[in-house]
Amino acid sequence: MRLYVYVLEAKNLLVKDSFVKLRVGRRKAKTRIMRNCSNPVWNEEFIFKFRDVDEELVVSVYEHSDESRFFHGSSGLIGRVRIPIWMVADEDSQTLPPTWFDVRRSGTEKFINEVAGKVLLIVSLHGKVNVLNQSSVTNAKQLEDSSAISQDLVGSKSSSSKSIKGKFNKKSIVTRLERLFHKSDEDTRTDNSSELSSAMSDNEERIDEHPSECSFDEAIETLQSRRSEQEMPENLPGGVLVDQVYVGSPGDLNKLLFAPDSKFRRELAELQGTTNLEEGNWSWKQGDVPCLSRIVSYRKAATKVVGAINATEEQTYIKGDGWEFAVFVNVSTPEVPFGNAFNVELLYKIMPGPELTSGEETSHLVVTWGINFLHSTMMKGMIEKGVRQGMEESFVQFTNVLAQHLKVPNSAELPNKDLVLSSSESDRQSDFELARKYFWNFTVVSTVFVLLYILAHITLSKSKTMQGLEFTGLDLPDSLGELVTGGILVLQLERVYNMVSHFIQARLKREGDHGVKGQGNGWILTVALIEGVNISSLDSSGSSDPCVVFTCNGEKRTSSVELQTHEPQWNEILEFDAMKEPPSVLYVEVFDFDGPLDQATSLGHAEINFLKYKSTELADLWVPLEGKLAQSSQSKLHLRIFLDNTDGVETMRQYLSMKGKEVGKKLHPRSPYRNSTFQKLFGLPAEEFLVSDFTCSLRRKMLLQGRLFLSARIIGFYANIFGQKTKFFFLWEDIEDIRVLHPSLASLGSPSLVIILKKGRGLEASHGAKIQDEQGRLRFYLQSFVSFNVASRTIMGMWRTRTSTLDQKVQAAGTPND
């Protein structure tokens, strides 16, 4: 279903530079910025897709401030309007007529009930024609009179919605009815502001009062009513413990994990041997920004290293808007050795997952961890290793129990690639629509009007006699007014000519790489470029002409150019030719198109490491851009990425045969079980396969005996000494040089292999490096191979063939096409 929103204008705003953000569920939009005006006029239409009439339209009015955007603050928020979609659906015409809505400050502001202005909106479940027909019969007086009633409906959205479902108390309903139907028109007009203030929803009243304790459902309902614009927090630095998609809504998963009466917690405690489990009630914690939190205490079972200990968790909701939830957990274990020196931190993130082919809703759960050291200690390294091991073991049991309550979708149930790509491609705009938007502006319209006016004047004018310095064929201006008019017309024609030329150049690139199928057999990479948000600009207009260049394994693909926008909609499909080497990284760069791309200005860039994402995550990925301009604007791209192996097992065999010839040793495919164990050990995607592995020692301050793993895209090391686990990996492309050191006393008479990474690469594996040289490069020392010659030849051969192939492709690709 679609919701049509028409943002007409605003009045009595407290600022001069303003714009409006709109949100329905996860879908967002934004108007253009109006400057130097407290009564701005936008006249912009937006279309949102939604699933359920219980969702709501959130209209947020912001003050435009470059400083507030730079510091990512919320000081630019003026106020919000919330309109439940069910209220639009209940109208006879399924259309809310043009209505002035009060813009109210959010609950975190100092003056909660203060009205910061009004905004004029039309909301409909029909198209633009129906909306405009409705608006044509509504005059300004009717708009003002309907404002109070509409505000009461919006202000009491929670009570009205819940009265339909039978979940609200009778007192609330009676109060609303008295306010809506038993007030005189005179009272409504004269005491409009006080009436609207008293007609706040029950949810808003709960937020103001912040009762010390409440039920879980009430707490989550209140949390959702706040609907903060806060982004989902970044993962904690310790690493990812859980990254899984489950069948079920985010709300159901949130309730299963954090509701006080959840069976999941009890079953997990029983499996882990946890006793004395006490879960406190959720309550509002007072402060500058009230937050929802609770205390959970329990006694952990004894392990081989530590006896039974008491632990306390403080769980706090950071975000909870019904679609996404983020819960921060601070775990205190003072009874463990050095327990007073640190706290363990966990971050649970629950987000909507991909929609299944059956139409069922899914949730994406990500759990990360970190350590907060309260004061310095010499045992920091030992504490980190112990906590890492304990967390990994504990959350293996966590995922096993959770899988008994919620189903994990299999690959057959996930969205089909062709279906996803066809839906993306169907949303592309026609050239006519793009031209209409680009040329429908004051400059073009005024130029055409003046030109037609002058042509009409010439047609109607009679021939005149020559005068002054005129002669046959040369007609000079006869007055200063004619000279000025001619000059203005020439300047306008020049500007229109430049716009037409720019549009034609941009359109010539529209079908450059879009829709071109990849050739050959092997690994085919398909990228669907959907849209961008908050794309930065160098122009004072606030808009740019963004164009995206993708680079993978030395090949480049270029998108079309979207003109004069900071939120481009591409909906293009770019496919790379088949590669014999499975790709590791996709490089993305956004340019501001102004002629040849090699002369264009970069608006941001990103690097997508395929090994860090599951296929379900790549299928619907928001990528934040890096760079000064992009980071100050919080620019993002929406991509859908698919990596397919067209020949299946045969591609793997061909790859091993090719590598075997290079290293001088026949390489055999490993068993599915061995490959699965390898993938699980390093958290790699399913398409990664093991090529070879060797027993060796990693030299740091002390020798660490372990195993070295070589795959198509990575080189990894794993060791487990008395329960202390060490593992890391980096890409073959990260390696700058590999050197062989002759036996020495320091290497215990064994030759060593030194792997030197490029500057700034492989930082996630820095804990395994012996040193970081003066150039900032990590160096890894490996020795004590069972057969050093075989191991060194295999490693050197795989690295050289990988890097030489990429270098050749980069040289062949050259600079971007003009």
C-alpha cells in the first residue's frame, strides 16, 4: 500500500532556514531547504510504501544549520507532527484534507508543550489527482477550523488506535470524547493552544511522568511513542558474538530476549548452570534524558579457571521505535580476579531482516562485546583473552537455545536474486520524467517566456527605417532598454544552453554500464545501486550531480548521473564479467559529475569487504561513505550485492588446478566438513573454501604454536594454548611483501617467513603481528613449519598469482572513461 503526503507550507516557525523530514516505518524523505523565511512554502509530494495501517507518519521540522550537522547534534529539530495512518484510512475519501498541524517540540526539550509553528499537509491513500481535487474545495477558513480537531486526533493517536483494539482504559476514551464533542466552538477557537496541550496522548503523559516501574509492554509502548531520530549505535570493539537472521518480527525477538517472564532466559540459565536468577522490573531512569533500564543479577556456574561467581547486569534501551531496538548491557563481576578493574559491555541490536519469499517477516540480531577498564592494570591482555573466550562459549549456547524458539531461515526461503533485482529495476524513472524535473525551474521557464515574447514582438512589429550607424543587415539597439533586454536574453540563453549540454552529457552515461550482463564463467558480481541519502555538495544550492564508480578485481563499472539532488534514486543494475579469482573487496566512490570523471570531485568513498558480510546482509546493505565531505553530511548508499559462482564445484576445481601449477604442487579440494569447520572458525561466508593449511609457530614476544590456513581470499592463523585462543586473518591483497629469513639463534635454527602488510591494512589482525615498522606496516613472523619449502612455495605462489592478476587488470582498466 502507498501513502501520498503533500507538504504545502509552514507558518510562524521560530527559525528562518528550515526543511522537513518525513518518515513512515523505515522509509524516509526530506524536502528542500527554505532560507530566510519563517513562513516557508514547499509544495512537494512524497510517496511511501507501508504494510500496516497501525504505522504512523512522522513529520519533523528542522532548522538548517551547517554547524549542527557537522557535530551530528539534534539541536536543529524544531518539533514533530505524528499522524496515524489508520486516521487517514478511516476518512470517507481516505484523504485528510489540507490541515494545519501544530509543530510540537519533542519530549526531551525544555518546554514540552510549546508549539513551535504550524505545517500545512495533505495526506491520502490515493494518488496526487485525488489529493488536489480534495484541496481545491477547501478554503483557508476551513483549514484553520479543522486544525483543532485534527490536532486532537493526532495528539491522541495512541488512545484512539488502542480503543479500536480494545486495549485502552475507558477513562481515557471518555476524556477524549468529551474534549472532541462537548466543547463549544468558541472555546475551541479561543483556547486552542491550551486544549491541544491538555489533549496529549496517554503515551506522552507517561513519558512526562516517568513512573518508577511499569510492565514490559507498557514500557516498550512508551519507548516507541518517543520515536527518536537517533541512529543505530556502532558495534562494540571487542567483536561480533552473534550475527543471525530469525523468522519473526523485531518486536517479537525483543520481547523474547528482554521480557521479564521470557522462557528463553530461564532455559538459557538452566543450560549454563546459572542459579539465583533475579530479573528486576523495567523502570524509567531519571536524568537529562530519561531512559528505560533494569537490573538482572545471577550466580554464574564454576568453570575450569574461575569458581562460581555473582554477576550483575544493568540493561538499558538506547533505541526502540518498533522497527529497531538497541539494548546496552553493562556486566559487573567483582568476584573474578581483577574484577574491580573492568566491566564487560554487550550491545544487542535487533533490526528488520530480509523479507522471505513466503512473505514472512524476519529479524536480524547482532550482538557485540567490549571491555571498559575502570583503571589501568598490567593484566589487561590476559583479561581480554579470558573474557573473549568466555563470551564466545557462552553465546554458542545462547544461539542454540534461541534457535529452539525462533526459526532460522534457510537459503531457499531467502529473497531470490532475480526477484530482488527486477523489483529494483522496475522503479527507474524515464528520461522524460528526469528532464521534466531538471528543466522545470525559473531560469528555463523565464527564458522561454522572454524568448517567445520577443519573437511575438518581432512578428507584430513593422519594419523601421535605418538610423544612426545601422546599415542593411545590421540592426542595432535604439535605446539603453533594448540593450539591457538583449543582454539579459543572451545570458539566459547561455545558461540554458549549458544546462542542456550538461543534461545530454549526463544522459549519455545513463545506459553505459546499466543492464550489461557479465560475460564468461566463474565468479559473477552483481551490484544493484538503489539510492543515496545526504549526498554532500560543493554548490551553494545544496545539490550535486552524483555518479558512482565501482571497482572490483581491477574492473570498473559506472552508474548514471543523477542531476541536481542530494538524495539520488538510481535503481540500476551493474554486473561485472566473470572472474577466475573470487573477489574480496568492492571499492565504491561517489563523484560530482561535471564532464570527464577523471576531473570530477570525489564526494565520498567506501570499501566493502565481502568476507565481513553474510549473503543476506549483502542483499540489502546501507554503506556509510568516508571522506570529509561525506562524513560531515552522513552520506550513505543503499546497495544490493550478489556474488554467484556460475560453475559451482567446477569453478573451485579449476581454481585449485590453476594455483597448483603456479606453486608446483597439486592441490585437492577439501571435504565439506573441513570447509565448514574452517568457515565457522574464522566467521567466513559460505562461498569461502580452504586451499591448504600448515602447522607452524607465530613469533611474537613468545612462540605460539598453531595452524596457518590458506584460502582463496585470506591467510589466517589459529592457536589454542590451554584454552587461550588466538586467531586472525587478512586478505592476500593486504600483503605488500613476503620475505624468507635464514635460520638464526632467534628462530631456534628454523627458517622464518616474514609477511609484511601494506600501510593501514589488516589492522584487525594487529594482535598477531610481532612489530609495526616505522612506516606503519604490520609484520608477521612465521616459523617451525614441518616442511618449510612446501609451505613457503605455496604461500609465495598464491600471493604472487593473486596480486599479479589484480595488477594486470588495474593496468588494463586505466583511468575512468570520459
